[in-house]
Amino acid sequence: MPTIYVSSPTPTARRRLNALRALKSVPPLPFVRSVNPAEGTAGTTVALAGRGFGAARGSSLVYFGNTAAVNHLGWTDKEIRCRVPRGTSGMVNLYVVTGVGKSNAVAFKINP
């Protein structure tokens, strides 16, 4: 069996290792896997399934286009329940914004 020698890391290698550790500690962006139902009128309860939403809502928001939902019925790291806000209609992008960043967009139709 060959002998493997390990030397002390160089300053550059230590900086790269520290950068890698820092990247691993950053949580992933929120991700919306599904929205149920896929359309509704203002006031309709919508369930978003995914990951990275955070254990509690805090200052995070769900957006229907440029309009934030104001009535949140439940919030966990993997599911959000909220009501479709008033003031917008048609096809919109639904997404979640947390302290980590903005999720992917999912198409949602707001009926008049």
C-alpha cells in the first residue's frame, strides 16, 4: 500500500477551505414545488408546497405578481397557506421572498 503524505495547507488553501465552509453554511433559496389550486379569485385559500420557506413567517412574504398576500393562514419550512390578495387579476407569477432570497416563480391565474 502506498504511503500518503499530508502537509500543512498553504495560506491560499486555507482561504479556499474557509470560503467553502462559509458557502456550505448558507441556506438554499426558497423553492416552490407546487401550488394548489392553480387558480382562484381574491380571497381563495392557496397552499404552496416546497422547501426553504423558514420555520416561521417573520418578515417573509408570498407575492401574486407585484401584490403581497396579507392573510397568511399557516407557515412552515415546507408549506405555506395564504389567501389570494385583492387588486390584481389574470396570469401572475407567484413567488416567496424570505431573508435568504426570492424563490422560483410559479404561474397562477387570478380570476375576476
